[in-house]
Amino acid sequence: MRGARLALAAGIVAAATLGALAPPGDPHAIDLARTLAGPSPAHPLGTDHLGRDLLARLAAGAAPSLVALAIGLLATLGLGVAAGSAIALGPAPLALAARRLAEVALAAPTLVVALVLAALMGAGPATAGLALAASAWAPYAITVAALLERLVAEPYWRAAEALGLDRPRALARHLVPALAGPVGALAGADAARAVTLVAALGFLGLAADTGRPEWGAMIHEYRPFLIEAPRLLLAPLCAIAALALAAHAVLDPGHDGRRRA
């Protein structure tokens, strides 16, 4: 059952990626003769108020979320591992500065950071990814530091040093396997946060290109049709939820096992 759920989650992420790269139709094509048309073979999810294909717009709208997801997780992991290593292995002044900076970052609200970065750098998925990294690297740093501090106290670590094993190789051998579970759990949660953050920025009108489909911007655009054509809002809402949950499951495949334990 767990393997089936993981396969389904991976399939959702793969479908979102494929749809973003090659949407099934032109998401910008307007057909005023088919406004608010229901699902049909030509338009499996129907059309919107301008006659645009909803499925094509939904597929194209996955791109900003996936870009933010990739940038946010890569930057977060890089900053977190570097800061955690500085806290655990660096000289005392550097360790203290890195720990205090991590404590400040823990209190930073991601959406506020995203709004500030959007004002400074311009809106877009890269801004959302960097905002996520700016506020989410601290838990990784604290986790890495705690694991390193425990690792260097273990007898096998002292034995490795006594045998002359250089520190990078020793860390790669002993730290990376220990990090897989905790970092996977953090990355899974942050993946869901990245997807919802991009949607929130799009809903606020801070998408990079207002003419390009984006799930949050679609929800904002389709609000007046909540009663007349609720599928227009349900489609991007379900897409956000599905991608967030799928990314979480793919990056943290052991969460079910931990919950049962």
C-alpha cells in the first residue's frame, strides 16, 4: 500500500512536470463561442469565461510551482547544511553567529519575507523559492548541527580520525545516511509550503507574468464564477493540494512508517 501511494505521488509530480513542459493545448487560445462550456472530448475540464481550455491552463500553471520548489529546496539544503556544519564544527565565534542567525530565521514569516523580496527583486517563482529558503534553512541547520555534534562524540568517529580518514569522506560516510530521514521530513514539509506560497503570491497578484497561467492567479481570476461554474476554482485548488501532498510524499517517503511507529 505504501509503495502504491508513493508511486501515485511520483506520478502526480511527473504529470505536473510534463504538463508544465508541454501543455495539452494552447492555454491562451480564446474562443468566445465556447465560454464556460462544460467538459467535452475536446476540452476534458471545459472552458473558462473566455473560452480558454481549462486543462491546458491548469497544466501550464504548474511551472511556477515546480520552479519555486526546485529553487527553494536546493537553496534551503545548501544553506542549512553549511550553517549546521559551521555550528557544530566551526570556531566558537562562527558557531555562535550561525546559531543566532538560525534562531532569527526561525521566527521569520515566509509570506512576509516573500513580499519583501518581491518588492526588492520583482515577483515570480524564483522569489518564492528564495523566500522559502530564507525562512526555512534554519531547521535544517539545527538538525545538521545536532547530528554532527552527536556524530563526533561516537567511538567510530574517533576511530575513523585515528585511522587517518579525512573529514569530508568521514562525513559523507557517516553523516549522509543519518541525515536522510530528518532532512527528508523537513524537505517534504517545505515542498508543500513552496507550492502553497507560489499560489498565495499569485492570488495576491505577484506572479511573474500576469498573462501566464498560474494556479493562485487562476483562483483569483475565477472568483466571480464560484456559483455559476465552481469547477473553475476547484480545478486549481485540487491541483495545488495534489501537488503539495505528492511532493511531500515523494521527498518524505518514510512519514507513514514513522506515524505508525
